[in-house]
Amino acid sequence: MEEKDLIVSAKRGDQLAFAMLFKNNYPFLVKYLIKITMNPDAAEELAQETMAICVEKIGLFNGKSKFSSWLITIATNLYIDQKRKSKREKSWKAQEEVFRRMKWHLESRNEEWNDALSALGKLKDEIRIPIVLKHYYGYSYEEIGKMMNISSGTVKSRVHNGIMSVREELKLHGEQEGAAAGTRSSR
Amino acid sequence: MVNRKVLQLEQDHQDEQLLAAVKEIEDGLETLEENVPVYTPDLQFFENLVAEQKQAMKRKLIGELAIFTVAALLIVTSVLFMLYQVPSVFFILQGVVTVFIMAYSTVSFVKQVNGT
């Protein structure tokens, strides 16, 4: 069955159609959430909460965008709301712990941890999310604006400022590494 | 002229650095995409999730309907009680409510007109 047919059946209340839609989109949604939370456990939890909201609001889905984009919109707003409500803007220490786990995870698979990820993780959510949506998923500024209920101009400036911060962070990191290498070679 | 050329070179250099930062970000995110495994539960799990959510929605709807019915009954009972026992209070209340609704609508309308 195609996605369109599944959506029609789901709107009629077909549980199996709902389940198939969710199963097909689950990896995409979780991977998106991992990128914005940098935390696989939180990402899975949020994905399941997103799907629960989806069951409630399927009647509002107009089919103009892809189902996966709609899921991303719900997940993004849910994540921002939860952060705002609980005011659990994680301290840098806690965030560092999350990065360490992620870094360990990647290194255990013989993958190098990218400094841009650390720099990205230091950004506020409202800046990190548009960068991920723009530069990884290729959404336009207008689409991101609609997803996050902000103007496209705001999205553009957030993305630009965010990338400038990442660039500065990378430059700083490069200089520190250069200095360390210089000290080693002088010894 | 020389200044303009220097400025242009600086601008180009900055653009290059921005593009390099974007590339680093994309590479980092790609690493996450490819190397963090995601376990997708089976279909039964998602069916249960949908069924549970529908049950929760049903319970919520019943609860809200019950609260609405009780509140409506309370309001109707108290209004009828006032009408038969203390009619003067009933008519005063009617007047107050009418004035309040008119004032509220006017203020909202004015705000809407000023806002556009």
C-alpha cells in the first residue's frame, strides 16, 4: 500500500495503517531527533511521544507536505515545548556527558568524532534545529519557518549566526590544536 | 580601488570559511546518520501504541464530556433557582451579562481593527 492510501486509511481509524505508517517513518524520525538532541535515548522517547500526538491530530494533516515532514514538525515543536516547560536547558556539564557518550559510541565504531558536532551541540536549540533542517535535510527557509512558527527572515538569520558561531568554534579549536602541536615540536 | 579589492578578498575568504564550516557540519551529521544504529520495533509494537493512544483519547473525551455536563447542569440549575426564588437577582444578572458581552465584543473588535 502506498503512503497516501495508508494516510487515508489511518484517517478513517485503521490501526494497522497507522502502525505501518509509523513503522516506515520511525528510523527517519529517530535519526532526525538524534541530530537535534544528540541523545539516542531521548530521541527514541520523543519519537514515541510524537507518534502518540500524531494519532490524535491525524485529522489535521492536509497532505500538502510529506508525512515525514509533518512528523518532523510535530517532533520539533514537542521537543522545544518540553524544554521550555521543564526549563531543563541542560547545563554544559550534562551536555558534555551526552557528547562524551556519543563520541565514545562513534569511536567504538571506528568513526572519528567531528568537532563541528561539538560546536553544533553548544548552540541553543532554536539555532541548532534550523541549521540541521536547512543544511542536512535541505528544507527552504520558508518551510522551516512554517515548521517552527517563525518568519523565514528569522530562520535565515539564525542559520547564518549559528554557522558563524560554529566557524568561530572550529577556528578556535584549530588554533588550540596548532598551539599544542607547536609546544610539542618545540620540546 | 585597492581597498575594494582587499574587501572583496576578505569577503571571499569569509565565504570560503563559512562553506567549510557548513561542510564540516554536514559531514558530522552524516556520521551520526550512518553510525548511530536505530532499532525499529515490530509492527505489533506500533499497533499497540496506536491502540493505547486511542484508548487514552477516549478516556479523555469521556472525562471532558462529564465535566462539561456537570458544569452545564449546575449553571442551568442555579439560573432556574434564581428565576423562581429571587427573580430580581436573575434579571440583574441578565443585564450584567448582556453589558459584559457587548463591552467585551466591542473591545475585541476595536483591538482587531487597530491591529490590522
